[in-house]
Amino acid sequence: MSEQQWTIESIRDALGNPGLAKRFLAEINRAPAHELLPVFAKWERVAKNLDAAFDEESVAAVERGEEPPGQWIDGDERLRRANERFHSHGAA
């Protein structure tokens, strides 16, 4: 799924594991508005990595609530800064 537009549905589907999908949906549904982008970005990252190279060790780590092994690019801080810029310009 290269250069795909990720959605909640496509992330859920890419996770492949019903337990992971349930955890993702629970996190995204319970996230306060200001945390939606970081939660989405976290799970998008997991889905992309699972899509690129399905790895049982990574799935097990995420199911335990741990960060998957290996190198991961964390865009949370970049998204947080973009969100702050957006809100500082008077957007609701």
C-alpha cells in the first residue's frame, strides 16, 4: 500500500489482527480532540510498518502495549507543532 491515503478504516484493515484493530479503535475513539492526530499518527506508523513487513514480534509488542522493536520514525512532535500553528492562527 505505497503512498496510500490512510483512513481509520484502512489502518484497521492493515493491522490484520482483530486484537490490534480493537485496541486501535478503542484508542482513537477515546482520544480527546487535541490527541487525535498523535494517536492517528502512531497507529498509521504501525499499520505502514506491518503493511511493509508483517512481523509477529512487532505485533506481539504492540498487543502488549509496548513500542514495536526496530527503528521507527516518530512524527508525533511534528504533528503537535503543526496543530499548535493551526490553532494559533485563529482556527477553531
